Amino acid sequence: MNPSEVLESFAELPFTVEAELGRLSLTIGEILALEEGTILRTDHPAGSPFPLSVGGAVIASAGAVVVGDLLAMRVESLHKIARSSAETNGTN
């Protein structure tokens, strides 16, 4: 079985995709002072794509869109995914 066939056999296996909208640092005091309605600014510029990751590996960049009353993601670019050495060497 070649690497592509192995991957195809896992095609229905679910994975969690994580979208990182930004990061920020808060002191313990700031965390304890949080209240409902507090706005937290991240380091991520508004309107710029954010990373989509699977298992800690970034696989794409996406933008935020609103679909109905839900926040959704539009894939803007796919990142090259590292291939196994067996696949890149043409061996099984």
C-alpha cells in the first residue's frame, strides 16, 4: 500500500481544527478583575488572516466571516504539509 492509499484509508477520521484569533498577556490582577462585557484586545490585526492548525501544525490561513448568526472561517490559503520521508523518496 503506497502512502496515498494509507492516507485515503483515514479519510473519515475526525480531527479538531483550531483557529487562533490572537493572543494577549494579562497579569493575575487583570484576570481577577475581568467582568462580563470586558473587551480584550489581541495582538492580531483586524481583517488579517489567522492560522488554522491540526495537532499543532498550521495547515491554512483563514479569515473570519459571519454566516447567519454564526462565526465561520473562509480558507484563504493552504500551507504545504510536510510529507513523510517514504513518500518523498518514492518508497513504500
